[in-house]
Amino acid sequence: FHLSHKVTRVVPESALLIVLGLFLGGIVWAADHIASFSLTPTVFFSYLLPPIVLDAGYFMPNRLFFGNLGSILLYAVIGTIWNAATTGLSLYGVYQTGIMGHLDIGLLDFLLFGSLIAAVDPVAVLAVFEEVHVNEVLFIIVFGESLLNDAVTVVLYEVFETFVTIGAENVTGIECVKGIVSFFVVSLGGTLVGIFFAFLLSLVSRFTKHVRIIEPGFVFLISYLSYLTAEMLSLSAILAITFCGICCQKYVKANISEQSSTTVRYTMKMMASGAETIIFMFLGISAVDPSIWTWNTAFILLTLLFISVYRVIGVVLQTWILNHYRMVQLEIIDQVVMSYGGLRGAVAFALVVLLDGNKVKERNLFVSTTIIVVFFTVIFQGLTIKPLVQWLKVKKTEHREPKLNEKLHGRAFDHILSAIEDISGQIGHNYLRDKWTYFDRKFLSKVLMRRSAQKSRDQILNVFHELNLKDAI
């Protein structure tokens, strides 16, 4: 379907793959009445998710990401907790009225379900937003939020699963405090593991000048090692591999040869694209197993209603707070796209399949509801987001290399802004960026970059050098 642009302009690839998966699953089921394939959490978390997250981290536009890090963290951490808590509590409140009939679920089960259904999927978001070409700020906030939100969701899920295991009557104030502390330990620990492996990878790539052929191997091996190490230490593996990719890209790209860089780029994109294809196809195939389906109309419809409504409320409230501190304001149109961009995907599905049927009695109902939510958000919202963006006239991105003049002006503005912050005694992100650049140039680059790379890393000087050479010739 890549040959037919009429199809791909209207239908996102993820939606087509899910439909194809349903079709294939149907054929297998019709042939021998067993669902022989399903997306297992082990395969998803160990093999399919790491290449996608590494690709996202390694090609992350660093300046944009760190410039908007405060906003991204607010949406990813506070927004996820808000979505999980409000969805779980609202479903529990409605259940108390008796509309859903009799279900063998307690308050903690509802909160556990709320935490896993709050997982906004970076795979689905990327697939849709890259197609739409929204402006960079909006893209980085939605994409960064969906990436970090996954890590937060997994941690929340594990906390509530522990509570469900020990039983509601044993959850004391101390247990809640332990849960909050473990949330921060797991998140920050995962990030630190990622940064450690990023420095290790940068250091290794500094000494591979005579073994160019195995450079790409180191990039994939050490990045994956960060994921496995964090998983082994029960820290956030998603955050580990994300920050490993983000922190090593600058030094690794400078150290490795042009051919190795091209190999890394294409291999990473190919692996991520392959993993995305497998995930969405398996989401379709997994849904054709009748043994997992338990239907409860009220529960399913109310889940869809609550996740949509609370995402809108969360985005509006958080943006209202953020706009008091942001230079570039997030307009109403941006908020609509952000609310609409909350696509659920494979992370929610993998987490719900992980549930233990002995502890969570209504596991099958949760699985069925999650599949419906994933299909609805990926297919319906994926189909309608492009027309919505065009109708709202959302600012689009321009794909072009900035001219030398623009680069010079941009750099001059950076220095002027950090100087103004310095003089006025304000510590803003321009001042911090200036200090970080100084520290990086003085110490980090000298340790992590080979000498030849340090000399040739300034693009403006490179252009100046080339122009001088031309003149001389």
C-alpha cells in the first residue's frame, strides 16, 4: 500500500496493519479454530519495544527536547497520574451505582486498569504525527510526552499490581509512601543507567578508529545492554534506552565514520519500522481469539468516554499553568491536537495481558476493553486527525536546512539571551544551556570525542574553511 498514495494519505499505516492482522487472524481461526499467534508481553518488552524507543531517542532533536523538557515532564508525569487516577476512580464510582451489573472488582483493580489504559503509545503517535507534519514544538511535546508517559505508566502499573497482590486490606499509609518512593527511584534510576551507558558507548566509539567495521555493532549492543541492565535492576528500562540514545548521539556521530553513521541510521530505522509492523499486525491477530473476549457494554463505553474527557481536561488545565511560564504559548488549536493525539497502543495491550487472572478476577474484561480502546483510538482517531489538523489550519513544519545566515543569527541570539539572563540575575534555560555548552566543550567533549572530531565539529567554521579553500584555489 505504499505504492498507492491515495490510500496512505487517508488511512494511517498502523490502522491498515491492524485490519490486515484481523484478516490474517480470521483465516487462521477459520482453518483450525485455535488462535495460534498472540502478542506476548515477553516478546513485546524484550524484543519489539527496545528498537522503537532507541530509534526515537537516538534521532531526537536534542535542543527542542531539552528546551521543552519542563512541559514534556509535566504532561508525562502529572498528566499520566491524573488520567490513571480519574479514569480508575470514575469507573469505580459508576460501578457503585450498579449500571455495570455484578463484577468481581475492587477499587484497586479499577486503579490498576486506569494506570495501564493511560499509556499513550509513541509508536501510534509517531506513525500518525509524522504523516501529518505538525510544527516542531507541538510534535516534540506530544511525542516526548508519549515516550516518557510509557515509562511512567509501567512504573504506576507495577505499584498498583503490588497493591492488588497484597490485598486492599493490607495497603497502609507506609505502603503508599513506599509506592511513591519506588516511583521516583525506578524513574530516576532508569534515567541514570541510560546516561551511564551513553557515556560508556561514547567512550568506546572514541577508540574504534582502526575497527570501523564493528562500530555500528557497538551502538546497538551497548544501547540494548542499557535496557537489559535497567530491567535486571528493576528500574525503568524504557527511560534507560531513551536517555542512552539521547545522550550518546552527539559524541557517537562525531566519532564514528560516515559509512558507520549511515549504517546505524538505516539499520535503526529498519528495525524500528519492522517492530512497528509486527506489533500492529499482532494486535489485529491477537483480537481473533474468542477465549479472551468478555463483553460489558457499560464498562467499555464508559472507559472510552472517560479516557477522552479526562485527557482533554488534563491537557487544558496543564497548558493553562504552563502558558504562564512559556515564551512560546500553546494555543487552543495546539491543545485540541494534543488532546486528540492520545492514541493508545501496544504498551497498554502488553500490560493488560501481563495481568494474573488469579489475582485480577475480571482480567478478560480488562483485555477486551483494552483491545477495543486500542482499535478505536488507532483507527478512528488515526483516520480523523489529518482532516482535523487541516481543518484547524495547524501550523506545519518546514523541512529544509537553515541557511548559514540563519545559523549565525540563531547563535548570536543564543549568546545575547544568555547574557541578558546573566546580567539580570535570572537563571533561565538560555543561561543554563550556555553553562552546559561551556562544560561540554571544556571537559566532556575532550574525554568522549576523538581529537579530529573535536576540531571539525563546528559547522560554521567548516563552511568558513571551505569558502577560504575555494578562494585560495
